[in-house]
Amino acid sequence: MSAHTPEPAPAAEPSRVTVLAPGGVGGLLAGALARDGRTVTVVATEPTAAHIAQHGLRVDSAVLGDFRVDVSAAPAATAPADVLVVAPKATALEDALERVPPHLVEGALVLPLLNGFEHMALLRSRYPGAHVLGAAIRVESTRTEPGRIAQTSPFADLDIAYSKAPPERVDGLAAALRSAGLGVHLSDDEDAVLWRKFQFLLATALVCTHNRSDIGTARAERRDDLVAVADEVAAVAAVGGPALDTGRVVAMFEAAPAATKPSMLRDLEAGRRMEVDALGGALLRAAERVGVAVPVVEALVADLRRLDPAG
């Protein structure tokens, strides 16, 4: 009998999804998946969980339309999940993780949709029995009040790495997200997924926030700084990591809707703690490890740390 290549296992779609932190990103995914018929539980602070349990989730989306959907909500997870979506800000991550015990995600896929890359090690330490996927989302979405999400960008797309998880499980997750109306691209390269988004994100977050302006104003007034930050990220990543194309990121700067504001700027305007350390600090630490100078990022981070309510 001749040898043959076995058929790949069919996609295994998740039936139980837990979403930790139903803010702009988490709330969007929770609402989309619940509307599509998945069993979704959101885990949030006590006031937010109580509000969503009573009133449901309201999503006003440029991509998915406007809808309201009922979901289970609790201040702590109490049941196992096939997928755990982790979507708090980095500034709240460690406290948020206390709401989801590791035994409830044993064997589950963990889909982190945070900015940056340092959270990967934390999640793998917290959930050693789970499959933590490298992932990134491209979307402008904001929680305007508890249980209400405004998604304003003309896209809501995820990049997800297989990250050595069972391929049929990752394929099933992608199928569920696509069925819910979201764009998904799968990749075998976890580092590329994380760093490609980080290159665009860090440049826009630092420069727009430092300039206190939307991206349209920043690219007119601070284009050199945007490009310099993107170049510095590429230089750090190139040492043992993915080769990044700054030209691609410059094209993204140009294509972004002029009124786009990064979440770091929105946090500054609202007087909230900013992700300066989780983003800019992460690059400074990576640059120090590989011996690459990043003077523009260093200067922007120093200024923004002085503005951060976190100090």
C-alpha cells in the first residue's frame, strides 16, 4: 500500500467563549459571537458585569451594523471555556486575570487582543495548560459606557498565529469569527503577527499622543517622527526577529482615516492611565537586550511618562 498524506482534521469550532474585559475590543467580539449563536460569557468588574447582565451588550458598528444582544456576565469566570478572549488594557491585565482561574481554561485557546508583545509570557505563565495564540486586531472600537460599544473604523480584522496549537482548533476559531462578520488572517509566524502590528501601533500611539492630535494632523506635522519610530521598531525586530517593512507602515499611515485617534491618546484625554510602559517601555527593554539605539522612542517615552497619571 502506498504511503499517503493524511487528511487534515476538520475545523473544530468553539461552542463556549469567555471574554475577559468587554471594552471596545472585547465587547465587540462578545457581541458579534453572541449574535451569531455562540455561548458567550463576559467577565468584567462587578458594576460592568451587573449592567451587562441586566441590559445586554449594545454594539454600534460600521462593519457589523447596530444591534443589541443578551450575554451572560459575571465578575469572575465559573465555567470552562473553549476559547478565552483576553482584552483588557495592559495596565489592568494582571488584576483582570485574577477573574479567570487557570483550571477553567485548561486545554482552551487563549486569544489575547492586547497592544504590544510582553503579555505573551505573562499569559503563558498564568495559563500553562492552555494554548496561548499570538494575535492582533486592527480596529477602532471604544466602550462609550458599560455595555455599549462604538466601532467606527471601516475594518475589523484579526491576525492570528497558530502558535503550535492544534490547527483544527485555530481553524475553527477563525471560522467562528468570520461567521460573526470579522476578518481573519491566519499565520504560522507568531513574531511577525505581533511585531507588524506593533510597528504601526507604537508609531501612531507615541506620536499622536505626544502631539495630542489625530493621525491626520500627526502625519502632516510630525511625519518624520512617525517614520523614525517605525524605523526604530524595525531595527530592534531585525535582531533575531521578523524583517519589517517600514514602507508598508508608511502606506498605512497615509491610508488611515484622518480622524483616527489611538487608544493611548484617548486615555490621555480622559485622564486614564496610559500604556506608555507596555508599549514604549517594551521597545526600550527589547532594544537594550539586543543593543540597538532607539533615540526617538526614548525621548517620546520620557515625555509621555511625565504626562501619565500612573507616573
